[in-house]
Amino acid sequence: MSEDPELLGGAVLHGGERATLTLRREYPHPVAALWTALTLPEVTRRWWAALRADLRPGGEFSLMWLNGDPAELEWWPGRVTALDPPRLLEHTNSEHGLLRWELEPLDAGALRARTRLRLTVELEGEDDWVPMSLAAWHLHLEALERALDGGAVDWLDWGATSNARRQHLRAAYAGALRTP
């Protein structure tokens, strides 16, 4: 992966038609705030998707991405595969494979808590799916930061407002992936 600061924290391992994407970010918020943002439906919809969850191993973890035509939105089923609150959430998703969210507290004892998030996504698909997925997750993780600060995505306007940035990120990730 390139050293482009905009792409830092993105890594890809290929295994045939299977790819493992890893993105890392640090947020100036405590682990509990990020855990809430990953597991509480009224917060997940501010940055990621609508959520139906039964937070126990084997429990439902279904998502409805809200960045499309409201008349065509549908639930994508998933299940919790590993859970260790508030540090680890792993779940499947019918369209996005296996997602693993790991939260690590930083700066123990500091006045302002920080958390490192590591998102690992295992997915199957064509090679062009990888830069597209990295770009989309990149945007969602930026939206997570805004949500942690009280903001929310305007899903009806998401496509129009994020399209140029998504295309830029997709091209940058595709270029970085081709770099030896």
C-alpha cells in the first residue's frame, strides 16, 4: 500500500478471489463511545447503516445501507460471530462478507481518551471490488468521526455529496494496489 497519507491505515491481502481489507483509524474518543457507535441502531444510522442486532454470538446483525433510493433499500442479513464488549465485534454480512471491529484504548490516564479502531473486512469478488470497498469504508470511517462529534450523514444527499471523493479514493486505492 502506498505511503499516501490519505490512504494510511488501509492494507489488502489477496487470496485468489478473496481479499482481506484492513483499515486502522484513531479517534479522540473513549472505547465506550466507539462501541456505542458500532452497536446502537440510533447511532449506527448516523454514519453507517440501519441496524437490527442481537448482541450475542450467533445473534442477528443485519444492516440496511441507507445511501440509496429509499424505495429500494433492503436488509442484508448477518450474524454475530465473535463478541467481547467493548473491545471486539465480529459479524457476517450477506453483501460484505466477514467484518471484524477491534477497539483498543490509547493514552491510558490521559485527560482525553483516544481509541484505535481496526476494521478487517474479508470479502469475495472481482479485483475492482477491492478499491471500491476500501473507498466506501474510508468514507464511512470519516463519517464515524463526525458522528462521534455529534454529526450525522444526510443519506438522501450522500450520493451527490460523496461521489467525487469516493471516485478519487477509489482511483487512489486502485493505484496504490498496483504499486509494487
